[in-house]
Amino acid sequence: MMLKIKRVPTLVSNFQKDEADEIAARGAGCGRNCLRNCCLPGSKLPLYGFKNLSYGKSVADETKESPIDFLESLVLGEWEDRQQKGLFRYDVTACETKVIPGEYGFVAQLNEGRHLKKRPTEFRVDKVLQPFDGSKFNFTKVGQEELLFQFEASEEDEVQLYPDAPIDPEKSPSVVAINVSPIEYGHVLLIPKVLECLPQRIDRDSFLLALHMAAEAANPYFRLGYNSLGAFATINHLHFQAYFLAVQFPIEKAPTQKITVTDAGVKISEMLHYPVRGLVFEGGNTLEDLADVVSDSCICLQENNIPYNVLISDSGKRIFLLPQCYAEKQALGEVSAELLDTQVNPAVWEISGHMVLKRKEDYEGATEANAWRLLAEVSLSEARFQEVTALIFEAISLSVEENEDGTDGSPEDLDVTPPQPMEEIDGLNTHSTMVPA
Amino acid sequence: MESQLGLIEKSFNVKYSDGVREALDELPDSFTITDPSISGHPIVYVSRGFLKVFGYSKNEVLGKNGRVFQGPKTNRRSVMAIREAIREERGIQISLLNYRKDGTPFWMLFNMCPVYSEKDGRVVHFLGIQVPILRRRNSLGGGIGRNGGVCYDGGNCRGYVYKCCRREVCSNSMMEMDRALSVDSVSGLDHTEVDVEGPCEASDQEKTKASVAVNNIMSVLANYSELNGRLVIDRRCCQSGTSLLSASLNISFGRIKQSFVLTDAHLPDMPIVYASDAFLKLIGYLRHEVLGRNCRFLSGEDTERGTQFQIKQCIQNEQPCTVHILNYRKDGTSFWNFLHISPIRSASGKVAYFVGIQIEDTTEAREKQGLNPEMRHRSVVAAVKVAVRGWSMGASTS
């Protein structure tokens, strides 16, 4: 049996809706100024070349007064430019948003404009890896005005910006584009090697590129996220998302327990007291070490057909990996109507604690318990999670028994399954919701 | 433009009377005082105890941000918890792995408290105490603090009556901590080995030591600020209606190196509520001379009325605008200001502020490498939008 769910796809490009009706060619190209052969020749786009630092070096660099945050300024400036040009479907800063009172500080946004008044489309959710289909919407079809810049490793030993760089198909550029339905300010998509038309599937190089972007932006409130197919990715063309939100995400506050440290110094922990079970990766002798362990874990999940989400947090220093099963439950009719009615698709941002709500009543009545209940549906069961963790550890050649502390499975921590999060969680009493206006 | 060191010197001198440094120098504890209103949130005072523990000289520490003492094994979640405490202007007590100058790591109990101005309730400084933790071998550990060394305490220093307005952030964690400590007290001591990976929980003794130090330092600060007539205190006692920005916004804005001001759209005549260092440098005024004033004082005799009218129209319509306007410095000299103004919405979605970004229109500015002037305008607008939205969504829930 093939599992499918129906959902309204999010419009990430202004050219997505025209998919069916091809616009007649005006002059050169197809008239959309897209990235395909019809329009590409002679096109230019700023190119940001990041300094290819090892992780260790960049830590030492923190002792120096950091200069301008160059990538951050570029993303912000270009995004605001597109905003002033009116390329977005709405002004996201006009969407009301708040931190929901509670231990974790879930963030709710009321966004009535994001939702298309469009018929839901069927999505196949039982296959994490699907071949690229050029007939469907993909990022070679976006208009060039929706692109912000090209992003690649600099050939020099320093950051470089070429304002008028040609888009060279031979070099298969990675690009950063706006999402025309932003869920927060600066919502962009990083599309590795856009012209190669890679399907939504993590590989080592692409993940390292995403990690470089997080490290280079050097702002803990600029995070990158990834949704696999079956975990609420809607476009089967390899992309990461990112945006600015200057509050701490609930997932970043969740206590963790170390499971092991790899030979390359990557610490792997398990999240505790969070509605969605997941692994946290941090450290590593170099940025590549960290990227490799995480991407190998992702590859293991996708090859085993387990849908997952990834959050790159803390400027690339902490990565959350969250296998999930919501879409499968939804397709099997195991999700309550009440939760389905909110039409919240629990992708990486929702799982991290940032809830975009489409109905005013949901926004006004948002509570931590509601958020928790929704996310608890997303999580694998404890037993399944342990199975999946074992699978990952086997793939990256680690065994859980390596745990040197012997703390794994200690009763106080693991026995707490919190149906009522506010009372049950210890170690989490600091924060955010009580700041006086 | 004042040098960073000048600002640091002043951060202390205007708030306290002479002799405060000498009085603080008498205290044996390891502590630092930082100023969130200066760009980069630098250390403006460092104690002798700190220099001894960390192995740095005074000049190597003043002006630095506290994060330079962290290193690769410092727990990221703890670092985030401290960052959030600063943004939310509350105290925090947490175990943290720090690094000495020679690169050796050690665990310390970090206890940070905001220091408020009695007059307007603003956070003027943060006080940070570092109590080295004598490492106990972790056998069973406690309920909290084990996972990554985080000892979450909403901000109350144990045994120290810290009458912060935000007491509510804490309470039940105190009970947890008691439980944790009772388990912990059975473990043995080990002074030599530093387990950088493991979590580390401070003992009761160390926590008391931190609280006593906070008390002593606060009383010195209060004393020397009273003599000066600008009392600082350990709690926010008044929430006056002044439009001063919170420390967290000041810190966010401090990262933006360009010339800009923020004006409050809801106060009469839209006064300036934030002015960047680069703005003050550009126009030659001191900060207190511009805060609270409408931006029109920058205009003068030869400023075109039409341009001023255009700005007024845009503000009324809540629209961004870009103009070239002739402005005047404090010394009376004029310059062409390539000015961009944009409305800034708070988390409620309503316009709360306007930001004005000034770029002096010179040949050099146009030929400057990197982002072009229009893009620099926009990147500041964007950074301000992100900062205000993030800050106000937290603030709205109180």
C-alpha cells in the first residue's frame, strides 16, 4: 500500500503557482528570468566566498574582536531589499507573534496569509527517498530576482564578495533564495548545486555547506533546518531553510544526556524531557568531523526509510536530529481530528518549538500543553527511538555500550514521561516568559 | 569619538565616586563587571582575584567579552543559558567550564546578577562572580546539573536575598537543587583531575561563597554610587515610564557598527531612544545630548524644506524612504546625509519605532569595498527589525 496525505503545499516561489500555465516567451528565455537554459546565459548574481576554516581555528578567533558579521549583513540586506521590492506574499513582521507562557517558552505566530486558498495536494509520505522529477516545481524554475547570492568556499584565505559574479553552470553554484511565504524575517532557502537538480536527500558535502552557512552567519538566532520527505518537505529538490528569530527555541533549552563521544570528538547526546525524542550532536575537532557524523546519521535514516528533521543551532555548534512518524500516523488515520484541524504541519521549525498557526482561535488559545500534545504525536516511541538510535550508531560504527559514564538509563532521567510538561520537568526553570514589558 | 578604553573608564566613573576601584580591589573574590550599553558588552572592571585565577593581566581582560574565557569543551547549552539570562536581564547561577590563559580548563560556579540604577530601573552593569569548583568525582550525581553541567537556578543566589522583580522565574528549582545537593554530598573530592566532559555541580559551600561575594560587591557598589548620587542597587525597584531600552536591545544594537538612531513612534514628537556609537561619531554630539530629542535638530538653515516634508509624509504613512539631506554637526559644519528611514514593527505586528540610518555622502563612502550604501541601509533596517521583534515577543507575555 502507498501512504499518502493531503495537504496544501506552501508557496516558496512566486513561480510555483504558474507551474501549470506556461507563460509565453517574451524576448529571450521563457519570460520568467529563471535558472534554466532558456534564461541562464549571461546571468549574474553576487557571490559570497566563505573562508574555509577548520573548526579549531575559528574557536581561537573568538578571542579577537569579530569584525562585521558579513554574511549576516548580506542575507539581511538582500532580504530587506526583496521586501521593499514587494516580492513576498505578506510582511511577516506584521504577523503577530508571542512567547507562550510556560517552562519552555514555545513561540506562536498567527499567520493567516501563509495558507493558500488552494486545493490540497497529495503527498506520498512512505518514501523518504524519491527520484527528482523535473516536471514538478523545483528551484531551477524560480525567478532570478528571488535569488539573493551564490554561496561557496572561497579560493582565497579570506571572505570574498563579488557583487557581479556570473552564474557559471560549469561550477554548479549553490544559491540562497528567498521563501516568498516566510515564517519569520530573513526566511531563505539554501539550495546546494541548484543546477544539478539533486533530490531532497542529505549527502556529506551538502550538509557541510549548510553547516558552513550557520558558522559563517555567526548569529545564534539564525538557524538552519532540514525536512526529509515524509517529514514535511514539500519540494523534492535538495534544500535547507533558515531564518532569524531572536529568541531561544524550546528545543535548545531541553536537557540532554551524553551517550558517547566519537573518536573525532563529536559528543552525541539524547534529549530528555522534550516531547520529541532526538539526538544532539556537538563538538568535534573540526567542522567537517561534526558534519560527517551528522550527515552519516541522516544517510542511515533516509536509507532505512525513516523520515527525519534536522536543526542546525548555535551557529553550527549544536545539531538536533529528530526522526519522526507524524505523516505516517496521519496517513494511517491515527492522528486526532482536533490536531489535524489546526493544520499545523510538524516540520523542523514546529518541532523546535516555533508554531505557525493559521487560525486566530488556535493562536489565542495556544498553551504549552497544546504544543506539547501536538509534538508528542510527532515523536517516535521510546522503544522505536532506541532501535533507531542503535541503527544510527551501527552506521557510524559506534556502540551505545561505549558510554563511559555508565549513566545511560539511570532511572531518574528516563522514567520521566511528562504528560503535563510544566510540573514534571526539572532543570528548566530559567526563562523567558516573565520578562516585564 | 571616544576610544573603547575611554568608554570603559567612563562606564565606571560616571556611576561611582572615586575610590570604588580601590575598594573593589580589596575584595579577594574573582569577579568581573560588564557594561551592556557599550558595543560588545565588554568587561569594564576585573578583580585581582580573577586575574590570579585566570592568569591574565588586567589589560588583557578589560574591554573583552566574557566569552573569550570559554573554549571548545565549554557546554553550549550553558553558554546559551547565560546569553538568555543577559538578554532577559536576570540573574543566573551555573557551572561553567572556563579556560585559563595557558589553555587549561577548569570548572567554576558562575554567578551573574544585573546591577540596576535606582533612578530608572535600568540595568547599568552585570556583575559576574567566578568561584572555582573543587572537583568531586561524580559517582551518582544529582538530579540536576548532571546533564551537561547545567545547574539551572532561575537567578537567585542561594542564601542571598536577591529581591529581583522576577522572583517568579525560580522557586521550584530550589527544591530540586536541595535534593541534588543531598545526593551529591556523599561523593569524594578530587582536586587534580579535571573531567572536562562531565557535568559538574558546585557544592553548598561554593554556592554560599558566591552569594557572600555578591553581597559584598553589591554593598561596595551601592555605597560608592550613593556618594555619587547615582545609586545602583541589586534589584529593580521602579518601572518608571521612561522609554529607555532594555539591556538586551542595547546588546543587539551594539553589534551593528553603522550610524543609526531609533525613535519611538508612540511618544510625543518621536524622540530618539537609541543612538549608535557611529552616529555620535558622525555628528559630534554625546549620547545624553541626543537621547530624548527629535531628529530634526540635525537640520539647519540650508536644509531643504521639501526633503523634510517628504520624510514627514513617509513617517505618517508608515512607509520607508531614502533621501539626500543636508545635516549639521554639533560644531556647525554641514554634510550630505544619505538617509534611509523605515518603520519597525514590534511582535504585535504594529509599528512601534522608526529607524534612521545615516551614511555620509562622500566619494570615499561610494567607493568603499563590500556592500553598497543602499545595501548597508537595508542590512541595518533588517537587523533592527529582527532585534525588536525578538525582544518584544518575550516582553509581551509579562
